[in-house]
Amino acid sequence: MTDFAALLPRLEALLDRFAAATPTAPDWKTVRAARWSARDNALKPIRHPQRVALKDLLAIDEQKRRVDANTRQFVEGRPANNVLLTGARGSGKSSLVKAVHAKYAARGLRLIEVDKAGLPALPDLFDLLADADYRFIVFIDDLTFGEHEPGYASLKAALDGSLAGPSDNVLIYATSNRRHLMPEYMAENLETKHLGGEVHPGEAIEEKISLSDRFGLWVSFHVMDQETYLAVARHWAAALGAPADDAAFERAALQWSLGRGARNGRVAWQFARDWAGSR
């Protein structure tokens, strides 16, 4: 009896450690978005997720149509694809994911943000979500890989090829500035072979393409021209209650974009905030 009494505190401590290591899900009735913490092996509720309206995302109508259609199919329980959104920085890739989540959250869609450090734990996350009566988008933002990063193989297996893949109530939406998610080098093109008039990429290129190929839907974003940039800037300025119909506004907007070295929706939004705040 004495030996058992001495052992009891150690058993309790061991059980506490096991319970802490077992991930738990938040109450999805009240939590609409969460962040997966690799350090804590847990889902952390995002109490005030950023809300973006589809109507405020200008000059990407085709991209909105495709991602919205895919998300609607998913929410309605119909077949849908994992999505890779690629292209110019600041062009609305992340905002579009947030916007479709905001649109369908009331219909049971939940958003879970995962960074690269959390990718090896995707099977644990999938197990946690499998029996929930909700639909989940696992959102991986600004995704790129260096050579031999462990998260690359984890994501590749999660998308296609692993027994521990996601259940039917989970999709993966990822954004990246790189179409193939990894740096590509000129030397790799030297491996390309021409056989019978056909082009056969080398093994290094094939390996890099193999990850992006596992996303069923590719959506590309492009750099804005000047007129589109000004139209977006005017939209946001008007939404913030600032005048945006004179030459001074246009001149300031263009100077702002030159200072940032880019014309895109993010730069237009940042300029409009500065313009509206200084009126």
C-alpha cells in the first residue's frame, strides 16, 4: 500500500502530461476560426477573425468565381478540390480565402490556419476534425519551401498518397507567390530531355511540380495595371468616407505606389487608409 501511495503522484503527473499532449477541439458552435499551434499541439481559437467581403475584392472576378464555386460545392457536401492560389504579392489571394470563409461561416464552414511548422502534425489535426459536424478549410498562407524542408513531404502526403489524409469534411487552401512552391534553378533545366519531339522534364523539376499537381484547383493572380490600381484605391477611399475624385488623389495614389514599388490591392488599401486618415 505504501509503495502504491508513493507511486500515485507520478502516475497522476504522467496522465496530466498525456492529456496535455492530446489535442482538443474548440467549441465550433461559437468558434469560427482557429490557429493550429505546433508548439502546443493544440487548436487556438481566433476570437476576432478578419472579415473580408467578396464585393470589396475588385479586379479578380474570375478568381472569385472559381474559389467561391469550389467552396460552395464543399459546404453543400458535394465533391470539391484542394485549392492553390498563386501569383503576384498583395493581389488578394489570402483575402479571397478569408472572404469565402466569411460568406459561408454561418452555414458551418470553419477556417483553421496552419503554418509550415505545423505541417508535420497534419495527420493529428485531420483526426481531430474527422468526426466534427462542420466543414473545415485548412488554410496555409504564403507557402514556400526550401530544399529538403520536412513540411514539404508532410503536405505532399496529406494532399494525396497518405493513409492519414483528410476526411471528406476537410479541404486544404494554400497561397504562394511561387507556382510550384519551391525555388527553381536554371541548372535544373539542363536535365530536360527531348524524345521523339516530346519534352521530358528532369527528375528535380518533376519532384517540384509533384506537390502543386496535387492541388485540384489552381487559381492565378496577376499584377494590376495603373487604371485598375487607381480604381481599387478609389473604392477603398470611398468606403472609408474620403473624397477620391480629384487629380490630387490620383497623383498621391501613384506616388504612393512608386514608393512601395508595386501596384496591387494591398498597396491601394494602405494608401486609402493613409489618405482617409489625413483628410
